[in-house]
Amino acid sequence: MRYLLCITLVLVCRKAEGFMSVAKVSSKKPSNMELSESQTPDAEELRKKATLLRKDINDFEQKKKAVLQEEKRIVNKAQAEKQAKRERYSAVIPILKPDGSSELERCDFRPRWRDGSSFIDVFEANLPLGIILGESENFPVATVVDEVGPESNGETAGLRVGDILHACSACKLEMEMPTWQIMAGGIGVPKTKRFMYQADGRPFEEVMEAIGSNRQDPNARPVVVVVERLDDAKKGMH
């Protein structure tokens, strides 16, 4: 009986020791809160990285937008300068069409002054113009206004001494042959056509004849004169 009791006590003690050992092992297992706390530094680091990434993307988009806006500004500025230059060295004048009609068109003219100190302008004046033209002393084969008579048609129109003539209206007589006249063997009907004469690089005598030909205009329209004029603010440059 005493022997059995001893065995029983030994077994009970061993079970108790096993229970205490399991308890110790179990106590070492981390709780959910401990797991969450151990993961918190990694999550916070990821949030910081995500914030920095969003900031980098936003900065990139802003820089890209700024570059595009600057490129657009440069293009618009270049186009505006090109348009301003074209308007400075061009004029709207009547252009004769193949069917005999005339249409107003903007035409470009090559300036004699190449430093941007001049501009192209167009005037209309009745005959007689009351001006004296001459050959330019500054440019080869160029016609300039040497004198403008007081209260003359030229002065009234706005012409000035020193204006360089680039073009003017002129008239020419041509024979028109209607179909019925061709069939009948006719010689045609004379008709005066008015056109714009290019004075650049033309002999002085020919330019004078072109201006004088406006007297042939049956409608007695004013003479169209295209000139190059020095800008008042830049006259001191020459």
C-alpha cells in the first residue's frame, strides 16, 4: 500500500512539472497585440515611402507641365514675331486675276533696309501725284521720293521724302478676242487692264512709265503706291 502511494505521488509530481513546463512554453508565444506592435515600424516606413513617391510624382508632373507651358510660350512668341515681321514687310494690294478681275491680297516685299528700321506701307493718290522721283543713292536700282510738293496729291496721301518705291499700280492695253469675233475673223476689242507693277530692281525710266500709265485707267482710279519707309524712332540709325 505504501509502495502504491509513492508511485502515485511520483506520477502526480511529474504531471505537475509537465504542466508547468507547458505553461512556460505557452507564455513565450507572442500575443496578437505583440505581433501588431512588431509590424508597426514596417508599416510606418511603407507609408513614408508611399508619401515620398506621391510627392515625387506630383513634382514630376508639375515640372512636366511647366516645361510644356514654356515650350508653348516659346512657340507662340516665335509665331507672333513671325506674323509681326510679315505684317511689317507686307501690304494688302489689288492683284489682277487671269479672268480680268482683281482681288485684295497680302503680298510680301523684301526690305532694302535689313536692320529692322523700316516698314512697308501702301498709299493711294490721285494724279498728278505732285512728287519728284529719283534714283536712290543708298541702294542700287531703287527709286525713291526726292521731293513732295506742298498740298499736292502725294502729300495729301501721306507720301514722304525718302520713301523707297517697291510697287505701284499700272495700266496696259490689251486686245480681247471674244469667241464670236474669232469665228468671224475679227481683230478683237481693246481693253485696259490695271495691275500691280513690281518696281524693285527695275530701271528708273520704266518705273516712271508705269506710274504714268495710270492715266489710261478708264475709271480714273487713284494710283496705288507701295513704299518702304524708315521708322521715325530709328531714323538716327542711318
